[in-house]
Amino acid sequence: MSRLKIRPIYRPDKIINYWKNEKFAVICIVIFGLGYNSATVLGPIYQGKLIDSLVRGDELSAVVLLAFTFVALIAAIQLMRYFKRFYIRRFANSTSATMRFMIYNNILHKSIFELDNENIGNLMTRAISDVDLCVEGMRKFTTEVFDTGVLMVAYYIAMLLYDVRITILASLFIPLAMLLAEKLKNIVYRYSIDYRSQSSYIAGITYDSIENAMLYRANGLEGQNRSKYSLELESLQNKAIKANLLENSMEPIYNVIAMLGIILVIYLGGSKVITGGWTVGIFSAYIIMFAAMADKAGKAARLVNSVQKSQISWQRIKPYLTDFQYKDTSYSPDKADTGLSVQNLSFAYPAGNEKIIDNITFEGRPGEIIGITGPIASGKSTLGLSLLGLYPYNGSIRINDKELRDYSEYERSQMIAYMGHKPQLLSDSIYNNITLGNEQDISQVLKDVCFDIDLQTMPDGINTMVGNSGIRLSGGQQARLALARTLFNHNKIIILDDPFAAVDMKTEEQIMENLRSNYKNSLIILISHRITMFKKVDGIVLLYNNQTTDYGTHDELIQSSQLYAEIFNLQTAAGEGLR
């Protein structure tokens, strides 16, 4: 058997394209489905012939031949059933993987603004639960087209050949099941929507509870949070009961309807046996076929509800199924020195009107370290994010005399490295956390962030697992690993947002020396509220809460800015006190 291959498809928001994407599996399903269901009809017929042969007292050889034919038929039916199920499952697995792949690709290409507005719980539900429900509906539909549709037609034709009147009268009960399903469809749809929405909400608050567990504990809010969570779970349970109540109550109703038809068949068919119109074998075969057809009718009715539920999930994931986007990875960063020129830069988040930063101007060259500082909420981190070009901005940010917004996202990623103020580690090895798949020696970058000594205490060295699946690191260790990852590729522009917040001063000084010595081909933008090391930087952008800005060297700002001088003197005094 060939391996499953995950590949992008054209127009993934059209559900028919998923069947087109799996042409081979669908063709096999059609072939084996038709064979299996056509042969299944022969089972009751041969069973009836075998019963009649025994009743007549035919020779042993004739009975044995019929028995072997019946067994061979059953074996052939089961073999075709196996292959049909295999390819249906293959179709389902491949479709599920393809949908998740397309959703993943969509998320990767969302703008930062769109990601900021995403609900993690909703996203997780769509990528996992909704995909599963949607694919399950597709699988059931694909299966039942043959196992129900084809088989019902085959049984009905065979029954008509036995007796037209009985078949028509008995089959009148079957549309009742279909009509019932249609009447209940809208109710099931409404309850299913409520349940899926509540399930997404529960996923969101579960994620929030895990992420902020320490916050709730520190503030004594576990009981309050637990009570709220319990109420939401009760609401989910009630919605689940409503969503499943009708679906689960349908089967007994279907059985009652089918039983009425079977009673009629027994009465009319039994009369024909008594009058000699039918043999016992024919009567037995007819009852078996009618019971099977009635069962399939019930499945067809339930299929309507199953498809209805899957349509809800399809509508939820459909916006995330967009045409595959390929990134141009042919760009190679210019070997020449990369200069940064910021002129009259202003920035406001897309959802707000108020400017976070306004009219900022400065320049930087390779080998320089530019510091950015200011009071809390003055826009330091926002300035760092704006230099990534991920948000729209006003003014000018030019790299090598080309506007930043004119570079593609991939080109910017090759030129600019960024470390946020909250270190992010993968559940992986130290080596993979730093290299991200780019296999190179990491010994030097570990020395640059003073992690080489820490590494000596790690059980497996650079292969030590960290993150959720590994050992727990201190805040300073996490920050330095994140810093090592940012420095690893020696990007032309390196933006560091508060990299030393959890690092002691001695280590901070050593790392600063390493940055100055080993990254002379890079322009480093250092954002920090700790400015004692700013004596060693080449220029400082000082942000005020009133959106005004000062720019200069450490010595210039000490003389010209009362705010800078106060902050520096306070931090210096505090540092001396700790020595």
C-alpha cells in the first residue's frame, strides 16, 4: 500500500474537491461498494435455496454444493467489505490530514492583527473537533451511499421479483422514517449549533485557566473560577443532552416503524406459504431482505441528522480553508552592510484610533547598539513591533534605502530577528529550540548568552528536553535560550525586547560585551527599562508617555533629559546597593 501524502488542494472551501483529491480511493470505494452490496443481496437468496433444499430432502451432494456456494459467497462479500472499509478509512484519514494542513497554512499566513483577534479555544475546536466531525460526516455519507442507497435499491428489486403487492404495501412504512428525520432536522441543527458554540467557549476558558493558573491561585480566586467553570460545564452538559436526545430517541422510533412492516410481511407472506404460493425458503429470504432494508432505511434517516451535524462543523472550518499560499524562499540577504533609517514614524493598532507612538526619528548602522527606553506604557514594545513591519505604520522605515513595507514577509524574516519580552520555548531539545531545524554548531552562541556553564548541569547537554515536555528552566535561563535563538543566524537587524529582565547584572554585562564584540555586522535594537547598561550603547531613543521623543547618546540625555537622568541615577543607586 502506498503512503498517505498530504498535499494542498485547489479551492479547499469546496467540499467536493476533497473527493476529487482522493480519486483513487473514491474509485476503489465505488468498485468494492457496488460489489459488496450487490453480492449481499444474493446471501438471503442462497440461504432460502439452502432451506428449501433441506426441506425437500435433496441429495446430500446438492445440499453440500449449495452450502459451499453460500460460504464462498459470504467469503467474497466479507473480502469486498474489508477493502471497501479500508479505502473509506483511507479517504477519511487523508481528508482529515488535508483539512488540518490547510487550516495550519491559513493560520501561518494570517496577519498579526488577525491572530491577535483569534480565540484560542475556538481555533483549537475548529482544528481538531470540528474537522473530526466534518470528516466523519463525509465518511458516513460516502459509506451509506453504497451500504444504504445501493443496497436498498438492490433489496427492493429482489423483493419485487418475489411479490409486487407485498413489497409495495410493506415498503410504505419506510418513507415514514425518512419524513420523521426531515421534520426533526431543523431542531437537531439548532441544538447542535448551541452545543458546538458552548464547546468552543469551554475550550477557550480551559486554555485561559491553564495559562493563568498561578494568577488565580495567587489572588485566591480558585473557588470563584471553579464555580464559574462548573456552571459552564453544566451548560455544556445540558446542551449536549438536548443535542443527543432527539438523535438517540430516533432509533427506537425507527425500530417500531420497521416492526410494523415486518408484521405485515409475516402476515401476508405466511398466507402465501400456507396457500402454496411461496416455499419456506422464499419466505425466509424475503423476511431477511425486508428486515435488512428496513434497517437500512433507519440508517438513511439517521444519516440525514449526521450530515446535518457535520454541515455545522463544515461551516465553522470553511473560513479557515483557503487556497494554499507558497512563500518565496529564494531571497538571500544582501551581504553588504544594512542600514536602518526611521523617519517620522507613527503607529496605532488597527482596532484603535489613538497613536501609541508618534513622530519617531533615528538611524542605525551595523555594529551599533541602539537603546530604546521610557516609562511604563510609553510604547517601547510597540516601537519594536512596528520595526518588524507586521502592522501598518505611518512615516518611513527604510532598510538599505527600501521601504520596509515593500519587502515580503519572508524577506523581512531573513533580515530582522526579534525576541519578545516574554520568552517562548518549544517542547523540544535545547539544540532544536535554538536552531529551529537549521543544523549548525551552537557552541558559540551559547557562550555569547552565557549559557555554556548552565549546559554543564543539564542531563543530556544540548539534547536536553525543555518546555512542557522537559525540565523546567529558570526565568533567566529561558530568556537566554530565547536570546540565543534570536542571535543564532546573525541577522542584519536584531531587535531585543527586554532580554535581561530575568538576568542578573553580572551576566547582563557579560552578554552586552559579547554582543558588542561578536555581532559587529548586525544592528542591535535593545529595548529595556533597565538602562544602566545604556552607557555602552551608541544611541538612545527615549519615549515619553505624552508621545514626545528624545534621541541622543547616554551623555547627551543625562544633560538634556531630566527623566532619563532620574531613571539612570535611581537604577545605578539600586545596583550599587545590591553589590
